[in-house]
Amino acid sequence: MGMTIAEKIFSRHCGRPVRAGELVVAEVDFMMGQDGTSPLAIQAFRELGGERVCDAARVAMVIDHSAPSPLEGVSNLHAMMREFAGEQGLFLYDVGWGVCHCLLPEQGHVVPGDLVIGADSHTTTYGAINVFSTGVGSTDLAAAMLSGKLWFKVPETLRLELRGTLAPGVYSKDIALFLAGELTADGATYLAVEYGGEAISSLSVEARFTIANMAVEMGAKAGLMQADEKVLQWVSRRAARRPAPADPDPDASYRGVLEYDLGGLTPQVALPHRVDNVKPVEEVEGTPIQEAVIGTCTNGRLEDLEEAARILAGRRASPEVRLIVAPASRQVLMEAMEKGIAQRLVEAGAALVTPGCGPCVGTHNGVPADGEAVISTANRNFKGRMGNANAHIYLASPATVAASAVAGKITDPRRML
């Protein structure tokens, strides 16, 4: 019997063949914590008797969720991270570097075939480049920093075959939202999801990150794609380590195989207050909005900003809408400046905030008022996600968010292409 991508990656990291359902202890290639989780991990590391991390070259800490700090208490936690990273010689990405899930692939820390953990649920993002990457708790991160290993239950795999060619005005975010609506928020709980088919292979690597990022919104442990030539070239420009891609065997055993033809897919919108409360944009057009957000680890990459700028070219955001743009990294912001994308966004009325998580997490930037409606490229819209449980968050692609910002209401982006 053949193996899935997940089974192959775990087998390599355990030094023996392993199958779905087995409890294993595996060597971890890279590990990461952000400013919402690293302080607890540092504390747990000390409580476990840790003096030195197993390998400083395999650990990064990223200050991205509340960056710059909005509060004295948060500033003290950031200081703790800086002190620990300096003491241990870790990679530290301080305020302004960007979102952890953009930085790790961008800075070459992860390559195809890796096993990676992060103390953040959207660590599934790197599955787009054939990495088994998953979110863990702060205590698990501490144990891995100490030992270089962690225990896992090898997950079963759900295979998604995505067929067809996306129509103009439809993007990878629309695929991710559509799948969340189809499978529901717990439809893939503790499964690895394998994405395949021409609808995936036709996408850029940046677009694939969006889909893998939102695998966790279906409950998945990981969201995995094969490392085709696009991926290998993308990685080779950023990483020095040699990749070891894992492809699924033709006779691999899956929990299930689902096929979807996406040729007729239209722009999708997730309605409050669940990510799986998804409707075609046609069904919610005209809903007034007061804030529009473009960015986050889901859609803050260069091509996302470029697509928004294309919609906004020659237009301005409605005076009744606050348009906030958070580039996913400093490098993305620099490239957007060099290409004139940032200028077009600002000319359209956008407020650019520090590269990082921005309004998504709800700790500082862009907290909406009671009763306000926000349309965002983020990945979650439950009550309180952006800092106010009395606001209403809609999720959509950068194009849909940009078009809606101009119109002052949820709008089909195909009207402005």
C-alpha cells in the first residue's frame, strides 16, 4: 500500500515507515513562536529546566501580532522575547519585519519535505510548498526547543481534486472560502488535506499559500500540495537548504477523495460569524460596509496588493469606508513601493499600516465600532476577532474587498475589472 504526502514526511522524520493513526516522536526541521505565544513558551522552557535550545538555527521568534506594541504590558512581553532570542542566538523578526507565515518561507527557513511547527494555528500555510507544517501550543513549542523533537499522531488524509480553470475575477481566496463552506469548519478535523488538480497547478505559489493557510479553518492538521516546478523554483530563490519533496503514491490510502469542478466558481464571501457561512457574492451584494481590510497572513502578499491596486486604479475608496492595507512583510512593502503599487493604494485612500498582522487579530489597528460591518481578506470572522464582538466581519478576496471599498457596499469585483 502506497503512502500519502503526510505519511512520507513523517516516515522520513521518524527514520522508519509510519502510517496514519500511529503515535510518533519525530525530528522537527524548524519551529516558530509569535508574540502572542512565545512568552508562554519561554516560561515553559524555563520550567522544563531548559538552559539552551537544541539548535538556534531551527528556531525563530516573530513580533507581528501587536506590532508596534499598543500597551505597556505587551511591550514587556516583546522585551522578554528580544532578551531570550539574544541570549539563545535565535532568529528574531522584530516590529516591521512582517507576519510569521509570510516570513518563514520568504526568508528560506522552510523547504519541501520539511516537518515544521509553529505556535500559531495558521502554520498550515507552508503546506503550499510541500511542508508538513502545523500549529502547536506554547508548551509543545517549549518541548521542541529543548529537544528538537515532538510527538505527533500521524493524521489520515483527505484528498481534494480541484478541476477546471478559474474565471476572471475569481481567485485562490474564493477557492479557500468555497471549500470551507463545502466541508464546514470541522469537516477535516485532525486530517491532513491534500490539494491536487489543475486548479491548483495553475495557481502561483503565492496564491497557493492562501489555500493552505485556510486548511485549519476546516479543522485540518495540515494542508499539503505537491512541489511542482513552480514551487521548486520559488524555493530555490530563497532557501539554501536542499529540498526533499514528497509526492503521494498512486495507491495511497485516503480517508476520502472529493472532486470539485471550479470552472463555474464565482467570487465567494463568508458571512458573520462563521468562516463556513459562505455565499456567492451575488447573494450578498449591496450590504453596506464601514471598513475594508487588505492584508494578513492569508492575503497580504505582493500579488494580493497588486490585484487590489488594479481594481482601485483611477478610483477612490468611498468616503464612508476606512480602507486599511497591511503588507505581509517588509519585503512585500518594499516591492510594492518599487512597482508603484503602494502609491496607487494610498492615492485611492488606503491607510498603510506596519507590515504584520494588522487589524486581523484585533489588538490595535482598525478595531471596528459597535454594529459596523467590515469586509476583510483575513481568515477568521468569529465574534470579537477584530477586537469588537459587536461588529460584523465578512471575508473575501483582495479584489472583492477593493471593489467593495470603492462602492461602500459588498460588490462583485467583476464589475470593476
